[in-house]
Amino acid sequence: MKKKGNRLLVGFLLAMGLLTLLSRSVQYSLMPKVLLATPISISSGTDQQYLHGMVPQSAIIGTDSLYYIEEVPGFWGTNLVAKETRVSLGVSQEGMVQIKNSELISKQIIVAWDRPLRTGDRVTEALR
């Protein structure tokens, strides 16, 4: 009788482990996939000045917003969460636009996504 109880317990634990892995993979397949970029500096042309905080134009939502990534701790490790914020825009050049918000210079900016995003959505990198 004791062996049967041990086998049932082991079977139950294996089933729970497999279901946990399955639910984790389903959860990731349903998360929005995003492409990230960090603001860069580019040369402004002939005058050898650099424009700082340049991101692809595709990152801008409407006229003055964008999404950035915030890393938050979770049960399975660090989660990536999309946050929307308003930005002050500077010059634009060759498909890039300058963001003047200094607190965003070191953040990872979401430049493309495969489904609608909202602030607080957990996301995953497209090429991860």
C-alpha cells in the first residue's frame, strides 16, 4: 500500500511540473513581442555636432508618447513591463527623432510590437 501511495505522489508531482511548464510556455506565447532600442547619439552632419537621445521614429506614439521597459521582479525571475510616458521631442533626422527627457536616455525603448500595448503589460523581446 505504501509503494502505491509513493507512486501516486510521484505521478502527481510529475503531472504538476509538466502542467506548470505548459502554462508557462502558453503564457509567453500570448505576451506581446517587442523590439527594443536604447537611445543613441548620431552626427548631425557637416558641423560635426552630435544629437543625443535619438530613437527610431517608429517608437513615437501619436505626437508625444512612447513605451519604455521597466524590469520588475517576478516569481520566475525578472519580468519586462511596458510603461507609456509623454516625451519632449527635438529634431528628427533620417527616420530618427530626438527625445529630450534625460531620464529616458538610459532606458530601453520599445520601437516595434506585434499587438496592441497598454501600460503595465508584461512583454517579451521578439528575438529572445
